[in-house]
Amino acid sequence: MAARPLMEITDAAASRVKMLVEKAGGNVVGLRVGVKNGGCAGMSYTVEMAEEKRPGESLVEDKARRCSSIPRRSSS
């Protein structure tokens, strides 16, 4: 039985990722998505442009879009 992917990207999200990456230009290859401590529910999401996969990140490729998932981190 195959393991489920770390995250799945909807068609609408894939279109938005494509637009954001194209608009950013440069060496951006995808989005970096993470969760950190903070916010009203005790957790908040982080999203930033990614130029490369960093050590410790998981790469998710779905619908020809790339997202790197960063390990959970404490707020600083």
C-alpha cells in the first residue's frame, strides 16, 4: 500500500502556485510551506518563495507544481 503524500494540491491551488512562481521570476522554483507555533489557534502557516530545497525539507510535486515542506519550528 502506497503512503499518502505529505500534502495534496487542488487544481485551483496549482494554478495559483504557477502564477505566483511565474510572477516572482528569478530562480524561484516553487513555494516553501510550513507551520510554526503562534497565532490564535497556537499554530500559524508560513509560505515563501523557494529557490531550492533545503536540508530537512520534504519536496512535494503535485500537478506539476513544487512545494517544499519545512519541519515544524518554534516561533522566535
